[in-house]
Amino acid sequence: MGVGQRAGVFWRWWTAGTTSQVGSAVGAVALPLTALTVLDASAFEMGLIAAASYVAWLVIGLPAGVVVQRLPLRGAQIGADLARAAAVASIPLAWWWGHLTVAHLVVTALVISFANVLFDVANMTFLPSIVDREQLHGRNSLTSATHAATQLSGPSLGGLAVQALGAVPTLLVDAASYLCSAALLRTLPARRAEAPDRWPPMGELIRQGWRFVARHPVMGPSMWAATAMNLVCGAQFALYPLYLVRELHAPAALVGVLLAVEGAGALVGATLTPWITARLGTARALVVAALVTVGGAVLVPVGSGWPAYAAFAAGNVVFSVGTVVLSVTTRTYRQIASPPELLARVMATVRFVSWGAIPVGGLLAGALAGLVGARATLLVFAAAAAWAPLALLLSPVRRLRDLTDHDRETGDQPAVAVPAGR
């Protein structure tokens, strides 16, 4: 495939992802507001819905890497898009027929969660097959910046749409975005990995991926740092709408704007990541980013009235900047340092552990908020965010400038040495 063709494939892949991300960002506002305003959901029910949205990483996160390795990557992504579209569209149908319940929202979130697992692992594995390894850092920064932009615009659009149309009809936008994504992905070339005559047992394949990540002096600590951050993210996903609506009494349009501020922080983080890593080094940038997230998490639940809105927005931005710097840097390192035959399983292992913490955080936060309130619970989880920098400072990462320095020290060179600023 020529350079021009590879670029065309990448941009169609990027457009498909961007389309579905905008719809998902709109749905991320519409779904919790459906639970709160249409079904009057409790704090625990909100935590249950948030947990259901990510619990699949705990259930099939590890096998997903093996499953994706055996499936056509394009087909896996298209199938996941269609499943998500059907699940989201079922909510307006149930509402129009008068049968919508919190249980329906939980089941829908579960279906989307399982589809997301397969889609994300396939998507992350697909990217290195259409992009030169020397361009991976830049392309990862671009996709993170795009995701941030959709997070910035999507919730604002979602809040306005909910204000104008209602929470339930707005979910149709999310369903339509998945159908558009599937149609675009259908135009990409099929990518089939070389299959052996006889696959090893699934358990052995899973263990190979797990051992590689868990025993790696850089990937292992980075995974545990991400896990701590995602535990906090799970609590935030569950409690932010509840905190804004029930404790700060924010209207729907303002809820959308305040949730969208996270996208502004993510956009800043994705844009600055190459600059930050070039000057600090990728390893040092990870430690600084983890420390920054702690400060942002503490700031979120401070104050009352309009000062509380300002603190929420500022804390959300700071937390997002740190999260994105860590995410882009560690994802790029995994893609260049993992053996190609292990890449899908490495990605799945990291997501299983780190994203598996999100539903745990959501459930714990929902239960705790029912006892002490959303504000106090957010402060408890802000303290838990300190485990992220600790995981890095207690590992070999603390003495490195760049993550790839470890590979050079041990003689285990990554497939391509990517400069930090690329």
C-alpha cells in the first residue's frame, strides 16, 4: 500500500471514530439525565449504571485480546458498532411504549460495555497496521486530541439537545453515530492476521499477555498507575451528574457545559503531550502527570454556588490534562515495545486491569454517596488518586528520563525507537 493510500485509510478510520465519539459524548449526557429526570434514579442506581458501562472489561477484558487476534479486525469493529447502535436505540423505543426502567438502562449499558471492549481492542490493534511506526506517537496524540475535542463539544451539544428535545430522544443521535461509523469502517481494507494451523489454548494465550505486562518494569507500574486513576474516574462518572443536579442544582444545559470542560482539558493535554515529553522525557512526564491529576481531583468538589461551578470546571480540566498525558505516552510505548504477536493481548491485559477499575469505582462511589453525599465521596476518591504517582515513584520509572531508556539499558530494544517529541 502506497503512502497516499495509507493516509487515506487512516483518515477514513479517524473519521469513523470521530463520528461515533461525538454521538457517544452526546449520549454520555443524555443517558444519566434520562435516569435522573425520567426515572428519578437513586445514587446507588446511578453508580450501577456507571459500573455497567465498564464492567465488561472485568468479564471479558483478558479473553478479548485472544478473540480479536482470531477475528478480522475490521469485522470486529463493524459488529461492535452495530450492536451499540441497536442497544442505544432500544431506549427511545421502550420509552415510547411506556416500558422504560432503570433495569433497561443497566442492561443497555452492559451491552454497550461488552461491544466497547471488543471494539477498543480491535481499534487499538488496527492502528499500527495502517500507520508507520515512526508516526505512532503523532497519530496517538491526534486521536487523543480528537477525542478531547468531541468530549468538549459533545456534552455541550448533548445538554442543549436534552434541553430542547428531552433526554430520551437525544439518544437517537448516539445510535445514528454508530451506524455512520460502521458504514465508514466498511470501506477500510480487511486486515487478517496470519493464523497458525492450530491455536494454543486460550488460557495459555491469555497468560502470555498477562505475564509480559505484569513482569515488565515499565508497563507494569504504568498499568497500576492508570488503574488508580481509572478507579477515580469511575467514581467521577457515577457522581458528576448527581453532584451537579442534586447538590449544586445546575440546569441541564449547564450540566452539559460543565461536563464538556473535561474535553477542554483533554484537548490541552493531547496537544501539549509531544511538547511536554520532549522537554521532560516520557518517564518524567508520567510522574508529573500523575501528580497533577491528584490536584485536579481535590479541586473538583470544592465550594458552593457559582464558585463551586468554577472549581468543578478547573479541577476537571487539570485532572483531564494529567490523564491524557499519561494515556498517550503509555499507549505509544506499549505499541512500539510490544512484540507484534502479543500486541492485542497486551492492550487487552492493560485495559482489563485499568479499565476494570472504572466499574469498581462507580459501584463504590454510588454506595458511599448514598451514605455521606456526592461531595464527600468525591473527596475520598481524590485521596485515592495519590496511588497513581506512588506506583510510578516506587518503580524503575522514577530513575528514567524516557521510557525507552529502560529498553536500551537492558538491551531489549523496542521495535522502533520513537523520539519523545514525535
